[in-house]
Amino acid sequence: MLHTSLSSNGIPLPTTAQYVGYLAETSAQSAAEGVAKRQFAQDGYLLMRDIIDREKVLDIREAYLRMFGETFVKNGDYRRGEFSGVAPEALPRHGFPGHPAHAFVRSEIFLNFVDSPEFRKLAEDLLGGPVERVRRTPLRHFIKGQKAASRAHIDRTYIDSRKDDFVTLWIPLGDCPVEAGGLVYLEGSHEDGSMEAIKEVAKTGAVPTDRPDDSRPITHDLRWMSDVTRKRWLMTNYGAGDVIAHSPVIVHASLDSASDLMRISTDVRFIRAGAPCDPRWQQDWSADDGH
Ligand SMILES: O=C(O)CCC(=O)C(=O)O
């Protein structure tokens, strides 16, 4: 039982053990260890703590938040990055041209960060050989009270790839406790018939969705998803320096941010070298690109 209330896209998710649990952490120091590879195959994700320098992550958080001006963060503390309650006026939508996130994913500091050798090594260890980084690298930024979160989905719906040729690294850019709205995973959904069960329900048109014109997200209702699949949503308090790798077929989503601490993160993707890469993902991310 978590001592906080949870919701995703405004829909409450009960905090009982029927609905939520904690992500497993690996004891491995590196994903090259057999135990890490087995965990990744078995769980569909691998949570590694402190694999990159915390200060390097906070440098990125600070550089991004400085783009919003002085009054955006509490006490001028860009490294902590609590929302002051004062947003700059007349900004374009998040990640659209003209928004700071759009410029930031094209900046040298960000590109140097996502090209960190630690990320490449992790992907190579998990895919078992040389990899290429997928160019399109979104930057996510959620602020308390928005009631907006990532809907339940699998990455393979968005990116054409063979399941074993592809890995996503989700990287919190700063501390991200559960109440700040980090990524949550539907336990065991990468390996059995959960998606088949959902497809059957989808045929009846009974899947709740707040995006009826977009067939890519499964649902915005995490409680419903848990009821239908009889699976729990797994979560954790992420810290700056942590990385979670996930398979393109595990169902994941995120929680609404209910913390002053802004949730800022990026998802860096790697594909096995030589494997075909979805051309839509070979451009820089722009939130209006429709992918
Ligand atoms: O950060 C998010 O809310 C979504 C990220 C995601 O779906 C992913 O990394 O695959």
C-alpha cells in the first residue's frame, strides 16, 4: 500500500496490492552480467540505479529549465526544479517549434548527454552486440495539476522493429518520486496473452479511451487495464542517475504529476546495428510530428 493517492490522465488508480507494486531492482553492476540479462528477458525491463553521474543529469535538468526564465522554478534552484507556479506566457505547446523542449533536443549539451557511453554500453549489453542510437529523442516535461500522462501503450505500436532488435532507455532528468509521475509498467505484460486479451475486448469496442481517433494508445484508464489483465502496475521512486531499460512489447504508461518537483525525462532508443530502422524515427523529435 502506497501512502499517496495516484491517478493517470485524471483517473484514480487504487494504491492497493491488487493494482500496484514496486519494480524490481537489479543487483547487477552492469547489464553485461548474466543476472541482468536474465532479469531483462524475464521482466521485460531492467532498472539500474546510479549508472550515470547524478551531477551530469542535474546539469541537463538545469540547462533545460534555465530556458524558461528566472521565475519558473522555486528559489531559483534549477537543479532541483520545483515549479514556482509561474509559467512563461504565450509559449507554444510542449515540444512544438518555439517551445524550449524543441530547441533543447537539438542542442549540443543534450545530444552529448544522450550519446553518453554508459547508455550505449547498456544497450549493447542487452541486445548482445553493436547498436545505433535512434535519432528521435523526445523530452517529456510534466507539471503538477495537469492531469496529463502517457497512456498505456507498447513501443512497438509506435516504432516498427523486431522485438529483439530494439531497446528503450527511460532516463529521469532529476529525481522522480512516484508522486512526480514517472513511468509505470504492467507486470509481465511483455510475455503472455495480455495483449491478445485486450485485442478481444477492443473488438467489442469496450476499451475506454480519451483518444477515440488514435488507435495507438491502448487506454488512458490504468485501473481498467489492470482489471482486464489481472496485472499490477509496477512503479518506483526514480533518482537522477537511474536508468530503466524496457522491451518494445511491455505495456507502460505514466502517472499524473502531483509533486512540485517537475517530471522531466527523456527516452533514448537503440536498435541493433544493421537492423532496419523506422524512417519516421530518423528525424529529430518535434511534438507536432505525429509519430
Ligand atoms: O515518459 C513518458 O511518459 C513516456 C515514455 C515512453 O513511453 C517510453 O519511453 O517508451
